[in-house]
Amino acid sequence: RQTVDSPSLNEARETLRRVWGHHDFRGLQAQVITEILAGRNAVAVLPTGGGKSVCYQIPAMLRPGLGLVVSPLIALMSDQVASLRQSGVAAARLDSNIPPQERAEVWRMIESGELDLLYVSPEGLSGGNLLERLTELRLSVIAIDEAHCVSQWGHDFRPDYRLLGRLAQHFPGVPRLAVTATADARTREDIRTQLSLEDAAEFVDSFARPELILSAERKDGSAHKRVVELVKARPGKSGVVYVGSRDGTEALAEKLLEAGIPALAYHAGLDKDVRTQRLEQFLEADAAVMVATIAFGMGVDKPDVRFVIHADPPAAIEAYWQEIGRAGRDGLPADGITLYSPSDMAWAYRRLDGRDMAPEVKQVQARKVRQLYAMLEGMACRALSVRRYFGEDVSEPCGQCDICLAPPESVDVTEPAQKALAAAHRLGGRFGRGRLVSHLLGTTKEVSDFESGLSTWGIGKEFSPQGWRDLIDQLLFEGLLKEDPNDGRPLVGLGDGEAVRLVYRGERRVALRKQLEKLD
Ligand code: ADP
Ligand code: ZN
């Protein structure tokens, strides 16, 4: 139990000024720091670039004891440690890459109480005797970075993160802070349970990026021509074009060069020196176009990126927001343009099928693919869709995305939506999406008397299974239906009660961009 007086927010602000030279806290930083300084747990969801690190770095410096930071990426860790040291903060990392001699020196500093911040990886913490040795020390704060990795509902599940739940028992009384840039409501809930943070205050900053002008369009084939057009329409501007494959980056960069555009290709298959050199070229250029795989991104901080184009769609909405978010860092308007096709979606599913991961993780990933395409194909303001996806309770359209400026033609599907909602209601949230479809069609195999006795049994014979799946995806996306994880076998139940009632009464319409596929 802490007995010393908590350091104050004023001291924290002085530290921010002295060490980082920032004038004041921004966003929710002050609130998060106050919580930790008072010795309480917190969960903080702050957008990328929002300044998550000082939320634990400052308490680690001000509270007595060693601050422990668990971070999944060695590259990120060494960056952070290097820049902290440059600013005169006593920080170090312990991971598998640290040679024995340095390791001994780090331990000497830990044990003499010189060190303020120790960075470790989750694997590092679970292997060897690191954890044991740490339990003998006084810790000031435990920070779990990229906390969404603990959840199967996050987009980057890492089994090693599950072990971090134990930190609560090992270090009672030490405030713990889970931080991430991406966590929808379900992932946040999971973070709390998995990391024993049930009592933690939750801080969710807005994901709004009003400077981003979003659009998405269907593409034909490889989209090279369209990308060249889009880039040519933005002469003298810097941008990033994301491409799904390494070969693709080279091919498209070539096409852009032929069109007289200063383009560079970037992917993980290139020599490290070549990569560094191209990155520097891009950062320094007034106008350059980086054609890259997603290997390009971490640590790229170019304020005047005026457009991000996805020539191939991102993996999920989390990735979409992160990648698009590299545009407009200076706060000036920037475009986020996504090109996609049904075959991209099919490919995304196929690729998941081939991957070696637990079935329940695979299902979550598949759901994320569905949600991404529901957004791309959808009828709702892009910015609003994304922010709601991240759990923000907002309803004001952005007024500048393609949907807001030119609402696409749509088909009213309110009536079939009512049927699907009624069926989900009657089935009581006990079944998944496939069963809901077979129920509507009246094709459930070995149907129980209970199910065939329901008034919704077989009421949807007009549409094909695909038609119903499309509609259910849309309803899920709009929050009219919701999926319950159920250990990887998601169950579909009714979503927001008030919204569902409005649809039942016909006061809220449901629209789809395309006609539902009919059964012949
Ligand atoms: P995140 O991890 O949330 O993406 P970082 O912690 O790396 O963000 O911070 C992003 C940048 O914002 C860093 O350059 C950091 O120094 C800066 N920053 C953090 N807090 C503030 C602040 N209160 N005022 C101005 N800049 C800040
Ligand atoms: Zn909009």
C-alpha cells in the first residue's frame, strides 16, 4: 500500500515541460495521469499520435519505484528508450536482443534504484526469472502498451498478453495502466477482464480527424490506372499509396514514374539500407509518393502527407484508420481514398482460411473483414461509421466524405430488415448468423419443435442465403443486431433497443446499396 503523498498534476506538468518541452497536457492525458498518480488503475484509448506514452512515463518518473512498461514491439521499445535517454530519463529495456553484459548493467541500475523506466516484452516477462526478480522490487506503475493485443476481439491478438493478467496478483497496490490506440467497446471490455482491470477508470478520447476527407470506390482489376489518375489530380503533393503485395508496389511505382510522378517503392523485401534511404527521401521531399506495403508506417512522421490511397483495401477498420491517419498530421485537409472490389473481400477471406490460427481467432478476423466491407459498401457517413465502430457515441455526419456529399442510390430494405430483427429476437440471441439465415429460409436441418413453432420460421423465403447474409451484415454494422463473442462462435442478438423499435415501427429505414439477391 502506498503511504507517500501522491505527486500532483502540477509536478507532472512541470515534468512535461522540462523533459519534453510541451507546454501543457492535451486531450485526456491530464486525467489519465491524475488517476495513476493517485495509485488507481486506468484503461486509456487514445488515438495514434495522441501522446499515450507520457501517460505512464511521467507517473513512473514521479512515483517512487521502478516503472514497468510492457510493449510488444522491440523496434518501438528501442526507439522509445533511446529518445527517453536523450532527454535525460533513466530508461532501459530488457529483451532477447540485449547482450549479457548490458543485461547485467541494467539489473545493477534496477537494483540500485537508479532506473525510472524498464521496457519489457510480454514474452520476456513470461520466460526466465524476470517476473520473480521484479516482484522483489517496488514498482511505481505498470503500463501495458498496445493493450488490445490481449483480446481476441482486437485486430492483433497475441496469446502472450494473456499472461499479463497475473500482474495484478504479483503486484497488488501498484497502479496499472492499459493503453491502446484501437479498441472497440467489446475489446475494451475484454481488456478489463483479461487484465483484471474491472475497477479501472476508462478514458476514451475522440477518434475524430476532421481534417481527413474520406472516400471509397469500387475498382476494376488492379486499379493502376485509377491510382495514376488520382495522384495526377494532386500535383505537387506528398502521399502514400498502400498496395497489398511487394511486387505490386514496384509495378505501381513504375507506372507512376512513367506518368512523371516522383514515386518510390517500399516493402519489407528491400534491403534495410534501401528502405532507410527511401524513407529519408520521402520525409525530406516537398512532393513524393510512397508506394508501399503496410511495412511502411511505423515511425513515419511526415506532417504534410496530403493523401493516402489504398490501391488494395486494408485488413480491417483498425488498420484503415491507422493507415489513412498518416495523412493530414499537420491538421490541414487531406484525402483518404480506398479502392476495393468484391474479389478483394473474397481474397481476404481466403487468406484467413489459409492462416494457422485458432478457429475462434479466425472467426473474429473474418468478422472484421465483414465489418470493413460493410463500411466501404455502406450508406453511412464514413467518419461516423469509423468512430461508432470504435465505440464513440456520435451521430453528426462529417459533411465532407463521399457519402455525405453525394449519397449513393440505395434500395429500401426496411421490411426484410424487420423480418431479420424479429427472427433474431425470437431466437433469443442463442444462434449465429448462419442459423439465423436458415431460420428465415426455413431450411434449418433437424429443426426443433421450438424453432419451427416460432412465427418467424421460414418467413424469408424471398431472398437467397447470400441476400440475407448481406442484410444481416448491414444490420450488424448499423448496430441493430449485435454479435456476442461466445468463445469464438459468435451469437447474433438484437442490438440497440431503441433503434430496433424505430425500425419495427418503420420510423427508421434501413437502406442497402444493392438489391438483395433473390431466390429463384
Ligand atoms: P502515441 O503513442 O499515442 O501514438 P506518443 O506518445 O508517441 O503517441 O506521442 C506522439 C507525439 O506527441 C510525440 O512526439 C510526443 O512528444 C507528442 N506529445 C505528447 N504529449 C504532448 C503534449 N501534451 N503536447 C504536445 N505534444 C505532445
Ligand atoms: Zn461524412
